[in-house]
Amino acid sequence: MISKTDITRLIAKYALLLIIFYLIQFLFSHAIDYYIKQIEAADMSKFWISNISTLIFILLNIITALIVRSDIKRLKLKSKYLIFLTLVWRPIGICLFFITLLNQTEEE
């Protein structure tokens, strides 16, 4: 069974993770927007440069999903679609991770 201090540590860990990843995503997004405004390249190169922010979003979701997956294995939680939902959208995956964690600790 997981203690209250362990749950508090997990909440702090994922809150910090979300803050840092959103800050990284925000900074890259604005830097890329600024860069696109500054260059006078062809439309096709602007298209590819503008997709970098989407790739960063996907990369950060993958990193978050790997962290959630390691905690799921460490805590021996039963979840089917939690990793997939974290890949799609970070906050919903983390919220469902905590819901699953709380539900399974109540059952024990």
C-alpha cells in the first residue's frame, strides 16, 4: 500500500514535470514564431519550421508517457489505456494515473 507521503511526492513530481514541460513548449513555440517572422524564406521552409513546435509537443508527451509507464510498473498498477492517453495529452494522462492510483490503493 502506498502512503500519503508517497502520493504527495508523486503529485509534486508530476506538477513540476508539467510546469517544466509546458515552459519548454512555450519557449520553443514563441522562439519558432519569432524566427518565422524574421526569415524571408520560401513558404515550404516556413511550413517545415512551423512544424517543429508540434514535434516538440509530441516529444514531450513521449517523455511524459515513459515516466508514467515507469511509475505504473514500479507501483504495479493495472491500466490499459493510460500510456496512450498520456501520449495524446499530458494532463489527462497524469490525472488518470492518479485516479487509477487512488482507486487501486482503496481496493487493497
